[in-house]
Amino acid sequence: MSDDQLLAIQELLDNASSSLKTAQSMLRDLTGISDPSRERLSLRATSYNATSADLANSKVVEGIFDGQNMVDVNGQTYPIPANYASKSKLIEGDGMKLTITDEGKFIYKQIAPVERRTVVGSLIQEDGQYKVLAEGKAFRILLASVTFYRAEVGDQVTIILPKDGPANWGSVEAVIPKHLLEAAAKATMADESVAPTKKRRSKKTDDGELSPEM
């Protein structure tokens, strides 16, 4: 059997697997027993398949970042170091490639970043987890980001989100501590309370007497 025939068979199998996953996703959505978010990421990962040679050697795995880990086409989860995800500002939906070296090291690389947008919210703690309340929703963020920025509950946080589609996680872009916000608010109030009033000037009337100018 030639290499071209092997590649053609592999392509057919990949297409069949993708169609099967799509059908399973639709069925699970109808029955209400699916994990839509995980299924969505897994299906998207089919477009990032590694080459046949890489797959044969089991050296490369490609998938989608779910806000905390990488999910491949089979729904398998691969943990991504929180510090790397935080510093790289990975966001939910980014295409990722994992290379496993001969020494057993896991090396991740962002290969297909999704379009981004930023929103501003307040840092809260809910169910023992740090989240950013913005646009009426609480977005989860990595603890590594909270630690890195030394953020505290009440701080104003700018997070990065996917431009399109739903998201449960955000990546921290910047933090404004609450004491700076409070100081700015107090300064604004003070400026408003001491705002100078216009002084009335006087002018002479025809009879030579001074009268206030309105």
C-alpha cells in the first residue's frame, strides 16, 4: 500500500470521526446530558490536527485552551502551567500545540489565537474562587494572575475575553488597586466641593453709582 493511499485513508477516518463527534454533540444537546463548552472546544480542535508523522510518533498534540487546560479532539485534557497561561495571556478558545520531548517535557505553544476584546470589572471571591464581575457575569481567572498582580477583592481588573462566542474564563490584563480608586474618588469630591464661584464685578451707572454686573 502506497503512502498516498495511507494518507487518503487517514483523511477519511478523520472526516468520519469529525462527523461522528458533530452528531454526538447534537444528540447530547437534545437530551440535555452534554457538556456544551467542552464539546465545542473538542470539535474546534479537529481543525488543528498535527501531521500524520507527528501523530505516528506521538510527539505532538494540538487542541484548544479552555481557560485552564488544553482539550484535544478526543476530549482529553492536558494541564497547562498556570504561570505560562497567565503571562502569555491565553484566553478561552486559543489554538494550542503541545510538544512532548524525548525527555518527557511538555512544551506548549499558542498557534491560533482567537480575536480578543477587553472589559473592566471588579474582583470578587465566589465559592472559594477569584472571579471578575463584568457585564453582569462573573468570569473565572487564574489564581496565578491574582498572585502575580497582588490583587485583592474590590480591585478594578481589566480582563481579556474572546471577541465572539461565550466565555467562562478571562485573562487578566491589568489591575487598579481599590485604594487608588478610593483616593481618586475622594480627590474628585474634594475638587467639586471647593470649586471657585464666579466673582461679581461692578460697573458704573449713568449717575456715577456702582452696581453689580449680572
